[in-house]
Amino acid sequence: MNYCKVFLKPKKEESLLRFHPWVFSGAIQSIEGKPEEGDLVEVYGQNQRFLAVGHYQIGSIAVRILSFKPATVNTDFWTERIRIAYTLRKSLRLAGTENNNTYRLIHGEGDNLPGLVIDMYAHTAVMQAHSVGMHYARHQIAEALKTVLGDTLQNIYYKSEATLPFKANLDSEDGYLYGGEVEDIALEHGLKFCVDWQKGQKTGFFVDQRENRSLLEHYSKDRSVLNMFCYTGGFSFYAMRGGAKVVHSVDSSAKAISLTKKNVELNFPGDTRHDAYAEDAFKYLEKMGSNYDLIILDPPAFAKHKNVLRNALQGYRKLNAIAFEKIKPGGILFTFSCSQVVSKENFRLAVFSAAAQSGRSVRILHQLTQPADHPVNIYHPEGEYLKGLVLYVE
Ligand code: SAH
């Protein structure tokens, strides 16, 4: 295969030699050929030293690396990568088990496939491209998925309208690349979820909170639970299974609330311990009483870019301050941030200053992160995005 060649400036090959999977545009000295956005290119350092193969992009990240060895990127290539990822999920006992069929199969850089996300819901793969290169490769990737997953795969839904670079003007349409039988009930640790990958947020479900929901289950017995920013209600069912006294789920989206109610019915038909409210978080928190002794705060990313970091940190502080103020003595707070640009340290600081503002005695019980099916490539620490604290409030 003849790929265009990208040559780096002197001293700019360091990060690739340390296997960081991105080439920034400022590191490029010259390009041989005229690659278009999404084309495969080879990257070279000084003295024609081969460094990597990747997808070319127009923007600050100019190349996303697929391989640090010479490689022909074709269906066989994708098959091998997906097989490695699938083997890992099987060894984690997330795939091919009786009580769980919801997991992330491909987590971008974490699976050495920058720009690609694939979530599995029972027999459906939901594929999301974040780069033009992955968009072009979608049919080859679909073939590879079929080869690796065999009979367990019945549908592939492609959902990239919202994630592809806007300027690329690709007219990408969401839809099925394979199958189309909408069987939308998936299992997570034995609990049933109705997943709406066509209209729902992200790929339809927040797979990344699985282990944290499971931990919550063990704290739920006889507690009054508030699941703030509940979306499909994930934390609520774990709390119910864990023996909570009451569970209230809140989200500003009416659609999320109806999904939550539907999911409660699926798992606990007729159970009167649960109620759900479509309301703004701050409004609800301000007017609620002090009856909850287990509160979950799992807001959407407050900061999507570095330049709004300050406001985001203030948002986290404000939100957590109300929870500290209102939670019952002896209460437990599960608090999260999924903003990639908010570091663990910054998030902690925001939560600490909220605690100080309340004057309550607060202890950290657990420090949470993303689960093993969202692995962090050790050479790409930016991939660590989910942060959580479990706090005991006296
Ligand atoms: N905890 C969920 C995921 C939360 S995603 C889970 O385990 O699956 C964030 C949710 O916050 C979204 O459903 C969104 O509708 C909701 N949201 C965003 N802004 C909000 C606000 N101001 N008040 C309440 N909910 C809000």
C-alpha cells in the first residue's frame, strides 16, 4: 500500500517514540503527496526513520496513530485489533457471561484505535466514529466485527452524526450497517435496561458507571436515595436491588425520566419505593428537605474545553455544596465528574472547598474511576476521564 508520507521536525519525534498516539500539526515539517482528511499516512522522523501509520486529519491533531509498525490497514488489520479487545472483555467476564452483555468493546486510544468507540448491548454493536478516517473505514470495521463476534452479533448501528468533525461535511447518516432487528433490552450485572441507541445520548447508555453502580448497591440498604442526573436510571435500580428504603430519580430531560420509569418497571414491577421527577438539578436540590442519606451526583461534562474550566469547577463546587448542606448526618455522597479537561486534583479541590463551605466533617471512602472496559493507554494518560469520590458526611 502506498500511503502519503508525513515528515516530522527535528526533536518532534520524541512523543511517538514513547508511543503517544497523536501527531500535532505543529510537529510536521513536510508532507510527501497530498493527503485528504481521513487518508492513511506514514509518519517519519529524522533520517527517514519510520515511526508510525495513522489517519490524517485537518486540525490541531494532524495524525491519529493506528500502528507503530509498518502496516496495511485493511479488514484483517481491524479484525486483529477487535479480536484483541474482545479477548480482553471476555477475560474481564464482561462478554460471553450469563448476567452481563453490556460493555464497551472498543475505547479509542485505550484499545489502540484512536477515533473509534464501540459499545455492545446484547446482540447489538453501536459504533461511533470520532474521526474521518474511522468513518471511511466503517464498512471494513463492520466486517471485522462480524468475523470476531460471530453469531452473538445481530445488529450494527452506526451513530456518528454528532461525533464526526463538523467541518468535514460528510453527510454521515446514522443507521444500521448490519441487521436492524431492534431488540433493545440489555443486561448489566443481572439488571435489565432498555437502550435507545437511536435517540438516546452517546451510544444510548452510560456503560462507564457499571462498577460504580455496583459499589453503590452495597451502600444502599435501608437508605433514602437521591439519584441526581439519573438519565436511564442506572444507579436507581442498583440501589433498589441493594435494599434502599426509597429511591428518587431526577433529570431535567422528560425523556430520560420516562426511560427511567420504564426500566424500573422492567426490573421491579409495581415497586412503590421509586419515584422519578423531570426537574432542573439546582432547583430540586434547593427546595428538597434533608431526608436523603445517599446522594448520587453524576452531572454531564461541565467543561468540554479548557477555556471554560474555571466555570466548570465553580459548577462542581456549587452542586456539591448543596449536597453537603442537605445530606442527613451519616450520609454517603457519590459524586462524579466526566469532564476530560477537569483533572482528578481539580475535581478534588472543587469538592473539598464545597465540603469546607458546609463545615461538615467529611471523609473519603473510595476514589473511583472508569472501569476496565474503558482502559487507559499508559502512553496516553489523557484517556482517563471519569473521576468519582465516595464520601461519608457526619
Ligand atoms: N448517571 C447517569 C448518566 C448521567 S448523564 C447514568 O448512570 O446513566 C447526565 C444527565 O444529566 C443527562 O441525562 C442530562 O439530561 C441530565 N442533565 C443535564 N443538565 C441537567 C440539569 N441542569 N438538571 C438535571 N439534569 C440535567
